[in-house]
Amino acid sequence: MQTTVDTITEIFAALLKKPGLKLALTDSPDTVTGWDSLTHPELITAIEEKLDIDFDFKELASIKNIADLVSLIESKQF
Amino acid sequence: MQMQPGIQIRNAADSDIGFVIEAIVQAEKGSANSISYCKLFNINESEFRTVLKKILEEKIDNFEFSLANFKIAEVNGILAGTYGAWLEGEHGISSGILKISALKTFLKKENIVHYKSSASIVNEISIRRQAGTIQFESIYIVEQFRGNHIGSMLVQSLLSDMNKKYPDVKAAHVQLIKQNSVSLQAHQNYGFEIVEEKSSVNPAILNFYQGNTRVLMQIKLK
């Protein structure tokens, strides 16, 4: 069964053009090359569309790393 | 810098949101007589002002559209100027990510798609903001009050507050377009010195800014 991290990794790998990308929960824009203010809205939009969820600004402003993103997604799904 | 008689510096309040929006818009126009965000996202000035209001009302701190950043100068009770500053990356998130998250929330998808194609041009002269430094953005002095050292007073007031709140911070930064000579000279008068420059030979950069060179200016605090 695909985990939330797997889903995020799949989206990041496709949009950042990094096949084989492995994301850790501690990863952030500081550690993932290409995850920056240029690509961030596209990454977030792809996650919203794939999982049929929406984030508001306060939620987006809480995302420091992959762990925060996973928690936020799962809080909307379960 | 001595406080001039009749001039009062205070923190921005909810009732100042309109004035802060004006400051951000006028500061943008000072760089190019146009608003780079409008070109980046393919929106008009009215749409930009509407989005700014929504963002400022969210009251998220530590990026350039945070109401809590701003100090307001009043002359005999009349709004005369404002300037904003924040500590970069205080909560582990860069101000750039916060800003694009805010704009993504309140703009349409087509505006974000447009941004992707145009941002690569302005990124040619972007300078990464350094975590743990004080960042200044969006100075605006109402024309009739210019020449009264209000800009210096705002800078000193912001630095004084930041120094109390973050005593270990070593530097304050501001980024400007070098060809904006009025703002460059003003910031040199406030005590900032150029420490980095980034230029582009791409003529398309002039669609967004009045010049092709961005400078990072610094005041060393320690």
C-alpha cells in the first residue's frame, strides 16, 4: 500500500525531474535541490489535485519539512 | 538619531492595513514605475491590492507581507511613512516559501502557471536571503514628509526592537535594484553598505525592474 511519503515522493520526483528521488521526513527546501519558491506552488498544487484536498495559507505556512507535509495531508484524510 | 518634534513611531495596527498596502505598492513602483508582481502573475494593480489585503489580514509573521513587520511614522497624527523588517527563517521556513504560499492561496491557478514562466527571468538576479538575518522591505515615505529623516527613524526603531528581541543577530539586510539611485542613496544614508551584487545580461529583466542589477546591502550589528 502506498504511504503518504510515497505519494509525495512520486510527485516531487516527477515535477523536479529526479527519478529515483528518496525523501526523508526531515527533508526540506534546504536539503532537496529544486524545491524552492519557484517550484513550491506547483508541488503543492499537484498534491492537492492528486489527493483531492485543499490547503489554506495558515496550513501552508506551517510546512517546514516533509514530516509537516505528511501530518497535514493525513489530518485531512483520516 | 534624535526623534524629531511631532514625529511618532509606533507598531502597525489593523487599521493601518490600507497604508501598508499603499507602501508595498509604492515601494514596488519605486523600482520600476510598475509592480513586478503584476507582471510575474499577470494580474492588474487592483487585483494585487486585493490579494495583499487578504494576505496581511492572515497575520502570518516573518515574511515581507506580514503586518507585524511594519513600523508606522506619524507627523502630528498624520500617517507619514512606514517600513517593515523581519527575522529571516525564524520558524524554519524561508520568507520566499511563505510569500509564494500566500500568493498561491489567493491567486488563481492560471496566475501561478504564468509565474512559473516569468519567475525564471527575475531569478537571474535573485539573491538568497540568509537565515538568521534581519530583512528590511517596503519603505514608503509620503511625499510631503520626505526630507525629515523619517526613513532613518524607522530604520533605527526597527533595529532597536529587533536587537532587543534577537540579541544574537549579526546583520541587517536590504535588497534593492542598483539603478534605483534614490533608494540606494537613502539606504547608504541609513548606514547600509553594498556587500553583494548580481546582474543579468538578459534584456527581459527590464520588463520587471528599472535595472539589471540587484544589490544586497548590509548593516553589521555585531
